[in-house]
Amino acid sequence: MDNNIIDRAEQILTQRRNRAFAENEERINEINHRIPQIREINDMLYSTGRELIALIASRNGEIVQDKIEEMKHNNLGAQEMSRQLLVQNGYPADYLDIHYVCPVCRDSGYVNGRYCECFKQLCGKLSAEELNKKTQLGTAGFDTFSLSYYQGDDYRIMDNILRFSRNYAETFTRNSGSILMLGRTGLGKTHLSLAIADTVMKKGYSVIYDSAVNILRSIERDHFGREHSTETIDLIMDCDLLILDDLGTEYESPFYNSMIYNIINTRLNRRKPTIISTNLDYEGIARRYDERVVSRLTSIYKCLFFSGEDVRLQKKRMSRK
């Protein structure tokens, strides 16, 4: 994992912890003002803590252990009383607890000396953002997808695809299904893929979007490079949503073909959603790829068949008038 990504992730976690502490302090001040009884309980708990430190420093083991158990019992009772007072005054019972983004590691990024799952996800999201910087992300949205270029049955088909794509993006979860977008060039596959990516990223999920050519080249460079890195393929497999644009335009090679199968199969096994767009039809996919790839794409992916006349050609004709 890139050290710069790790440093950025640790900075974000530090900001989260500081924010959690600051917000907790604000809640404590609020409650101390509104519910004086709780302030008295907190003062008592604070005094107990200082007394406990003094006892431990005395190093009289038997006496210290008995006293610790007594204090623990009393503290638990005081904490329960505090929670009851909170509820009686219309607050949640845990209002005075520190609310971490990740309660497992308490926003430290580590559990038992190992990376917490939240830290891995954060690093993956940051790495995906780096990978996406060279793409067209942010250049297309659902509101800029115009149905005016489609007529008759094409309009009906594309209207349904637009509605489906928008709903998919707005209701996206890590358990969403995968999509195969098929159709000739210039019908809006890339536009809607970008719109989905933009919406899903705004919801806080990690998205990797790029052409199949670029992604496969990145994996190839890592694989055959001096360090034999797996960084790109790890990101591809672990991101919340992978979008492969223009499948079928990559150079045909055993390595690329096996990698495409590996990506599709591994993400399906991990139940991670993938969106693939291609200018190929079913027959073209069958001629180009292993039957295992064809089977998974046509039977497990939701297939959207784009229809109409090349929008770019229509725009070019209109500009000449």
C-alpha cells in the first residue's frame, strides 16, 4: 500500500478522533448545564478515578484489588443512574458516550495491532480517487442526459434505461447487482456510467471508473514490472463499485483475457457490483471471450440494450445547420 495513501488515511482518522472528542465535550457541557445531577455524578466518577490512581501507586496488591472491585461496582451504578437521568430528560442513553465513526477501532485504524477494516476501506477509497483522477468522472450527470435524440421505440427503451440507471445509483449499496450495457457507439453508455459513478461516489462509496484498456494496462504494468506489484488489481477487486468502459476495445492477448475473467469472477464471488459497457453484441462477446466470461455476463449481470442513432453524429449534423 502506498505510504502517501496511508499517511492521508491516518490524518483523516486523527481528524475524526479530534472531532469525536470535541463533539463529546460539547455534549458534556450541555448536559452539565441542563441536568445538574449528572454533573454531580461525573464529578464523583472523576474523583474516584483519581483515588484509584493513588491506590495503584501504593502497590498494596490485596487491598488495591478489593478496593478496585468496590469502585468498579459503584461506578457502574453511577453510570447507570446517569443514563437513566438522560432518558428521563429526553436524551438517548448513550448521549454522553464518545461517538466514533468506527466504534471497533475507535477511529485509531488498528485493532489488536492490525489494520481495522475501516482503515482498509478508507485507503481503498483514497487509492480509487487517485486512480480516477485521469478519467472523465464528474463530467456527466443524469440531468444532462437528453432523451431528445431518441425517437419512437428508441425513446421508450432509453427512457427505461435512464430511469433504471438513476434508481440504481440513488439506491446503491455494496450488495447491488452488476450491469452489462450493450449497444453501438454514441448511444449514451459512457454518459450513464459516469452519472452512476458520480452519484455513488457522492454517497461515500469507493468507485473505480476507467476504460477496460487503461485498467488492463495498469494491471499489466504492475504484474510484469520490476516489483511485481498487485496494487492495481487489489484496488479493482476491493472497491465498492467497478466500472469498466468499452470492454472489447482492448488488445487481444491471453493475459488480458484471463484477467478479464479473473476480475468478473472474483467480484461476483465477493458479491461486489460491477458495471461493464461494450459496443459488442452477444455474438461479438461470444466470439471474443471465453465461454465462462460469456456465461457470467449474460446470465448474472442485468443486461441493458441501448438503442437509437449515434448521438454524436446527430450533434455534428445539427452544428452544420
